[in-house]
Amino acid sequence: MKRRSVLQFSAIFLVLLSGAIAALPAARADDSKDTQALIEALGKSKHTLADGMRQAAKGGAVPISAKFELEDGKLSLSVYTAEKGLSVPAEKNVLQELSGSPEGDKWTPNVEVFKDVPHVARSSEQLTLMALGKASLTTIIARVQKTQSGTVFSVTPVISNHRAVAEVLVADDGKVKKVLQPL
């Protein structure tokens, strides 16, 4: 009986510890120096996330996530796409990233087809979640912009409470707001 109690306690402790560790990076991510630098750089962009997604979708690709980020200290607009659309499974699709500086009059992204496990896994999950939903990412951004002030700088499909949702990050007055929208 004593051994069983120790095992149960150990299992509970490990579950609680892993949950606490997993929550740590996300809890302070919005306050990081990198995030603040990104928010400050957003004013340099001549393009919105929706602009990048519309451009990436020309030719039939479907955006499955998009974000502004800093690469080597420079502002970049990044759009992940499923080249063959949402109805083609990940293993038969072309999962890729279009990224480049949004500071010029024209956004001329570089294209990287994913071959490494982390990118393929992440974009496969995003493809699946988008396929489960009914709204495009541009529709979700438009929905958020009707209710939130500020600049949308990231939209990513995620699982929250066993549901597929879009996590939308909005920069407003130097702070980050996270808005969850149904897909």
C-alpha cells in the first residue's frame, strides 16, 4: 500500500511539474524585450498580415498561420501555407513559409519548403486545425479588428480546451492582447 501511494504521489507531482514548466515561457512571453522590440518595429511595415496572406494565397496556396517577427534584428512578415489547399493531407501537400521584409512598397518574400521535423510537425498541425474550421485567417483577423484596437501581428491556429481556435496577438499601446477566435 505504501509503494502505491508513493507512485501515485510521484505521478501527480510529475504532471503538475510538467504543466508548470510548460506554462512558464508563455506566461512572460508578452513582456520580453524581444516582444517589445517587435512591437516597436511594427510601425515600419507597409503591409499588414492580411496583405501578406492575400499575396501568399495567389496561385491557390492556403495560409495556415502568419506573423510578424524579428529576424537578425530586422522586421519580417512570415506566412505559412499549404500549397495544395486544406483538403490535401500534410504528407501529400507542400508546407512552406513565405517570409521577407514588409518595409518596402512591395513584399517580395523568400519561399522555404519545410523538410525539417519541427516545421513539418507545426505546419501539419496548423493545416489540420484550419481544415477543421470554417473561417479563413483573413476573416478571423477582420473579426478581431472590429472589436480590438491596435495592430494584429500574429494569427495561429491552436488547440484550446479541446477546441480548434485561432490565437490572435494584437499590439496596442505597447502591450500585447491575446484574443482567441473560433475557427
